[in-house]
Amino acid sequence: MVSPESDETELRQRLREHESTVTVLRRLLERIRVAGVKIRWMLLDRAFFSAAVMQFLQDQNVPFVMPVMLRGRLPKKGRPATGRDCGGSNDSRQAGIVTPSRV
């Protein structure tokens, strides 16, 4: 779907039963290439959050953004946070954004 007010294009791909998310992305990227659309970046929901998907997109040189939930405990008082970004929020359900290092 192309928005007349902007240069944005939205394409959706139906997920078939027992189909991997990488297979869905492979099919979607083929449709995008056939349509001649240049990908500036791809916005994916949390269903695509996996190492296989991120590796596939990086191998295809497709920049992407993926919102995810950060999990884990908050550090005890007076202790520094380790292993996750606690920046500015004391809420353990704080959302994060995953972006590949090559973007």
C-alpha cells in the first residue's frame, strides 16, 4: 500500500500454517523486489523476534526496527544495572527497540 501523502509503502504477507517467519520474510522480500520498491527500513512486530530472522535480514542487507519487551529483574538499590538497558524507567516492562548494528 502506498500512501499518497508520503513516500511510505506498506506490504503485508499472510502467514500460512506451520510456516517459519524467515519463509514469510523471504516471500515478502521477493514481492517487494518484483514491485521495484526500495526498502529504507522494515518495521517488524515481536512475532519476528528471533536470531534466525535478524540474521536473514542482515544477510539480505535489509535495515529493520523491531520493538521488544525487556525482561528481567531491576537491580537492587545502589547496584548498577547489568545485562539490560534500564535507562530512565523503573518499570520492568519497559519496551526496547532492536536495530541491527549495520543500519
